[in-house]
Amino acid sequence: MFSYALSLSAAVPSGVLDMTADFAPLFVGLVVGLGLSVLGLVASIAAYDIRQTRQQARQEADTLTPLPKAA
């Protein structure tokens, strides 16, 4: 019983567990997920702006008044 406790404490320095290695995949997944979410928002904002610009250009092209004929 004591040998098991001693071998476990010998593997962990100063009795503190290093949780970084255990949670590294979770942190990487969170960073990747957050990055993809931000890129998705940027892409959707860009698509919306492009669509609005095209609609405004189309409306301006339709509402142009013809120039009066020169003499």
C-alpha cells in the first residue's frame, strides 16, 4: 500500500498535477473554434456589405436622369 502511494507521489513533482497536458486539446479546440467563428462573422459581414453596395449601385444606375439634348 505504501509503495503504491510513494510511486504515485514520485511521478508528480511536489504534489501538484500538471493539468496543461491534459487540457491542451481542449484549449486548442477552443482557440480553433473561436478563430473559425470570428472568420465566419467577418465573411458574413463582407457578403452583406458587398450585396448592399451592389444594390445601391443598381439603384443609382436606374435613377439617373437623362441629360437634356444639346442644341
